Amino acid sequence: MSGRRRRGAARHEFTPSPPRAVPIDAERWWRAVALRDEWQSHALATGPSDRAAAEAAISALYRLAGRPPPEFTWVDSPRAALRLVPPGPIRHPGRDPSDDVANAIADRWSALRWRLDRLLPPRPWVPLAPENALDELRAGRSLATVAETHLLAPLLSLVRDRVAGFVRAELGDSVGLCWYGQHEVDWIARFQVHRLLGGLSSTSADSAELELWAVLARSCGWWWPQEGRCVVSERPVEVHLEAGDEPRLHHGSGPAVVYRDGFALHLWHGTRVPAWVVEDPTHERIAAERNAEVRRCAIERLGWREFLDGAELALVGTAPDPGNGGHELRLYDQPAGWGAHQRLLVTVNGSVERDGTRRRYGLRVPAWFDDPVDAAAWTYGLTGAQYALLVRRT
């Protein structure tokens, strides 16, 4: 009977149980989401500042730094502020840098951040996960970790890296030592979200000082402390975002960020571009543009069909895209002025964009390619035969 089972004998098979979902605290999670959204709304707020609240908070920070309250000068934009402030804190030979009010405030700010950061859990070294946050919680990931990846890291990326970063880049290198007002929300929100989720508590003195920075984030734009005077910028009058779960600055026909005095930033789906890209793209300007990313945005704004028709490019060849079923590869001689010894491969992105479409884009390839499939394969480091075996590229 060895190796056999008797007819009619009971058959026992192991069926693994499905993983059990971990109970989650959905109420606290949604409260954290609402808190993050509240701070994001402050970061993107437009319209007049609450000048009384901002001046009171800045005066309190001056007093904590051992200075009397300053006189206030309000301006319409950060660009206007640069006409009134030096490019950096004033330095006096032989004097302690902390004697400068901006440095004194910076020292207190750094010390406050250090004390608060000690109370927070370490940032998880994981990429932003595309999975649903509630599914991750049910799989056993902690509220703190999921909040970092799905709430706080995106807030930091949008406000600090993009909005504030783009404004600072537009202003150039002469910004000096200043604070971002409404664009400081990332670190304030991080502490408040973790306090909600984990019951963190700070000393009453630190809580009061943190609230001063929170008031400024709710009340005004960028500000520059000086001895006896503080220059404060109004908030923008317009901020435009594209739709989506992770919004980017974007406006299809004008500036994405506008201040009252006309200082403005143009962005195309999160990429900072010159004004002409959004407001008046032409074939001539596109051909003269040396930055490949700006050129791509300008072509998208104009539309690939119109660009290809108006640029009068010579079509070298077409072929079905083996790595992107239902779409075509088109190989053109490169437009004049884009550089020698290259051709332009026009293809469709294998991944779906946030708005559900697939973006058409152009890639530069060496001029020796006559076969669009070989040219597409080269961009992936493959041969044409290898590329033809792909199920779907990204």
C-alpha cells in the first residue's frame, strides 16, 4: 500500500487560510487626513493676509529673541521684498552672529525644531507607496508610517519642494535669510499629525512657541526679520493646481502662481517654464530652446499634431510599437537647430497619466537609426529583436 491511498479513505489537504486583516483605527486616520488637508489649504491659500495676527506672532518671536517688536513693512510679493532687504543677514566684524536678530530667531527656531523632532518617530526610509492607505493599515503597517508616506511626505513635496522651491528659484540667489510663512506648514503639520496619532506632547513653552509659527503659516507669506523692521510679503492672489490625488502646480493658459504686483510663476504639469511656453508657444521658439524639458512642455502645450505639422519634419518611418500595443512609433529627421547627428522618435507613454491619458512625447536618438523599432529599443539599451518581445514598456 506504500505510496497509494486506499479507495474511499479520507483525503486531507492543507488549505492556507487567507491573511487576516488587522483591525484599524479608521476614525483617527481620517482625522489625520483632515488635519493634513487643513494645513495644505493654508499653504495654498490666496487673498489678503491676516496682518494683525501675523504682526502679533512676529513681535512675540522678536521678544523671545530679546528684541523689541519691529516696525512692519508689507509688500505685495517676495520679489518686492528683495528691493528692501539685503541679500543676507548683516554681519559685523568681531560680533557674535547671534547678535543679528535674524540669526537669533533662527537659533531659537532650530532649537525648537530639534526638541520637537526628538519626540517624533523616525521618518520611514520607504518610497511613496501607490497602494491605498487603508489597505496598508489593514496589512499591519503603523498609523505613523502610513501617515508619513501618504500624508506628510506628499505635503512636504508639494509645499516645500515645489511651491516654495519654485518661488525661491524664480527669485534667484539673493533671497537671504527669511521664513516662508504659509509655506512652513510641512514641519508644523508633521508634529501635529503625529501628536494626533500617537499622543505626543511637548512642554507648554514649546507648544506656545510652535503656535507662533503655526499662526504665521495661517496668516501671511514670506517674511524677513531685520533690526527694528520686518518686511512681510502678502500671499499670492492666484494658485492653480492640476486635478489628482497628488496635485502639481499647473495652468494651461497663464501663470500658475500670481502675486498682486504681477510677480508670477508659469508651470506646466509641475515643471517650471518660461512664460512663452504656456502663453505663446511657437515653432520658432521651440526650435530655439536648448532645454529639452522646457521644449517638451512647449510642444505639449502647442500639441504634438500641430507641432509635427507646422515644423514640417521629414518622416523617416513608422511602425507599430511592440512594447505598447495599439500605438505607433514615428521617426523623424530632427528639426533644424536641435543639434546635428540626431533624429526624433515620437512615441506614446506606456504608463497612464494622472488624468487617465497617455502622454505623447519625443526622444532624441542617433541619426543612424532608420527603423523606429530599433530606435525605441536603443532608448532602453536593447536590440530591436529584444524590444519586440516586451509585453508592455513603461
